[in-house]
Amino acid sequence: MRILFFFQLGFIFFNLPGFSQEEQMADSSFAKGADEIITNENEATFYMQGNYFYAYRDFTDLSVYQGYQNRLEETAIFTKGIEVGAFLPLSPRFKISIGASFIGAGEGYDFESSTNDSSYHYVNKYQQIAIPLRLYYEVGEQISWFGFVGLIPSTILQKRVESSYTDATGKEFENEIDAKSENITSFQIAATVGTGVKYNFGNAGVYLNVDYRKYFSNTYTGLFLEHKMYLLGGTLGLTYQF
């Protein structure tokens, strides 16, 4: 009888209105938190990044009389770029990104006379707007590692030529800047691959990665030469999920 009495007393206690309400509130709070986690995982994350590249090209003189041999002495330069866009989740580990960027590729040339003080210097910069598309694989929580592959369609806006020189006495002449678009293949597409690390804090994050880009198309058209650009560099970026 005593056992039956305590069983009935416990049954009444656990069905009191206050206890039931607290239990429902706990269940509701748990469900709400789970919904927020699921929602955050499926929302877009926006990013902004700056790029710093070692820029060069593969070059072949295809002319009959080797008229472009002087360009074989061109050297690599460093260029900068900026990009904004969004990450779109596909699964807990995979995501894609789409963005818009302004970047530059190019090469340079330096000449110094061995008999006097004359010199000549120029830099070619192929300024482009691009729409980078990438597939990412990422693992980790607060500190994560990621790798990516992708394609980057772009349009060359102009070939910016910056040049300067000194005469035989060493007198310097101001930089000359010339923008050219003739004989340029405006549409380009590049493959990209890279890896990096990211630190997440709240809705924000900061990341560093290395990025290699190889262009498929000849930079020039209508000329007897083959010029294909590539970039190798690093990226510093910020992310935020609203």
C-alpha cells in the first residue's frame, strides 16, 4: 500500500502545471536552438579579400624572323587585387563561392647600359574584372582548414604600360603611362587551386590562403606570339554571416 501511495504521489507531482510548463519551455528552447543552428549552417556567408600575386607568363615567339625575342628577357612582377562575394553551403563540409574581383597580371623589363648611365624600364599590367567560381572543402570548427578548386572567367579591360628611362648622363624622365587594348584577347578563363586556414569567432571569420591561377587562352590575338599568364600568391580575407 505504501508503495502504491508513493507512486500515486509522484504521478501527481510530475503532472503539476508548473512542472509541465517548465518542461515544455525547455523542449521549446532546445528546438529553437536546434533550428537556429540548422538555419545558420544553410545561410550564405559574405566575404571580402585582398590578393597579392607573383605574376608572370609562358611566352613563345611564333614569328618567322623571331621579332619578339626581346620580350624573352621580361621578368615577373608583383600585382594586387580585391574580391568580394558569398559562400553558399552545399553540406557541412562542402560549399561553393561566387564573387566579383578586380585583378592584374603582367610582366616587366629592365635595361641598364654597361657603357653609360642610360636605362629603360617598363611594366605591362593586364587589368581585369573577373567572376571567380570555386568549390571548397573545409574541416574544423573554431580553427578550420580548407582547400578549393575553381574557374575564373575574366575580361581584360586594358593593357596598362608604365615606362621610365634615364639618358646617357643619368638624367631621369618621368613615368609615362599608356593604356592599350588592341590585339588583346579580352575574354579569358583561368583554373585556380589553393589551400588555407580560417579562424572563426561568432558570425565573423578571418582567413589566409595560397592561390595558384593558370590562364588557358593566349593573351594576344592577331600577333605571332603565344602569351599565357599565371599568378601565384596569397590572400587575406574576412567573412561575415548576417
